[in-house]
Amino acid sequence: MDDVRPGAEPFRHEGDSDVAVLLIHGFTGSPASMRPWGEYLHGHGYSVACHRLPGHGTSWRDMEKTTWQDWYAEADRAFEELVEEYRLVFVAGLSMGGALALRLAEQRGAEVAGVMVANPSVRRPERLDVPVLMALDQVSLLGQLARVMPTVPGIKNDIKKPGQDEIAYEQVPIKSAIQLLKLQDDVRANLAKVTQPIIVFSAPQDHVVEPANSHTVMAEVGSRRKTQIMLPDSYHVATLDNDAETIFTESLEFIRHYS
């Protein structure tokens, strides 16, 4: 395995509350995209943790050796560590991290105190102005493509605010794109099992994950306590973008309300 890139390291900060938050980064990304969110919540007394998902934060060659089950297993392990120590544990995720957070809610039930997701990725793409790996949404086509072209251009740093870096890959392995599609199918098929309180942050100008994903989550989760908040001045990596403060403050109020 290649070395972890500087800034892509996992983090955990202990607070003085009996409430913790698990943050989960996105596809090809790293904990760097979640660090400001985690630091904000920790600054208000909560314990926070963000693990580096298998195959992420090093090189795309490491990533193509992993599966979506590997990614979820790490998220589940991180959640298990927190649930053993804290009275309440909330889960939060960006993009594919949002899908993994939703799956934790589907599988873990009442152990998850609440769900916070930003631009969650739960459905196969429909538009054609997205990167090639997203346009080719048939697993069979992607499998054929992987034999002759192992990667496609990356989807990193879709951020409106200048000077931000989520520390993601410049290339995306086709094999990993196939795994992402399978994860999306699994999570979406079980959205009705999500009955916990949920808040969905959505950027209408997202160039990576179509806003329809957020609408799907809002329409198909089983929770009666659900809120959607728009992020009009941000792109996909909204946790590092102009509306990040909205995510931080609204999630803080969400946690306080449901604690």
C-alpha cells in the first residue's frame, strides 16, 4: 500500500459530552473534506471521529483493490467504537460518505441517533454532463471498459470557494466506479428503513452528484423527522465550500435538538 497523503489522515477528537459524531468522507476523497466540520462540532463539546476508508488517501491503485463492502465495514467498525463509549452517536457523510451513513442507519437502527448528509450519492446518474465514469452507469459497460482503460479522469475538488483541497485522486479506477454503483443500489433499495431524524444538505450547482439524489433521500426515507437545507453558493464538496458554515451550524442545532 502506498503512503497516506499529507492531510488525508484520519482524526478523532474527544469532547466533554456523552454524544459523539461519526463523519464519513466521499468517493476517492479523504478525511480532509470532513475535518472542518469535525473541528466545528468538537469546538462545541462533541467527540468526533473520521476514519480513512480502505483504498482512499493513498493512490488509486490501492482503491481498485477494495470493494464497497470494505468501505462499509470500516464505517461500521468506526461506529461500533463510538457506540460502545457514548450515550448517543450521530452519523454524518459527504457524497458516498452520505450513502454509507444512510446504510449505517438502515442496518443499525435505533443505535444511530440521527443522520446528517451533504450531497448524498444514492442513485445512478441520468444526465450526460457528468464525468465519464458517471455517464457510463451500466456495470457491464464499465467492466468492459476497465479491461482497456483502468481509470478515468478524477472528480476531485468540485468546490466553488478558491484555495480548497479535499485531497482526492486525480484518477478514478473503473473497478471502484462499479463498486460505487453497487453501493448506491443497495442503499437506495433500503431507504425506507431509515427512520431516524435526518437532515439533508443539498447544493443545486453540484457537478458530481445530481441534486435528484437528495430529493430521492427525502422522498424515500422512512423518517417522519426530515429536513432539507439548500446550499446555493456551493458545489459538490460543500463541507469545504462557501456554505460550509450553514452545514456546521445547522448540524449543531440538529444534534442539540435530538440529544
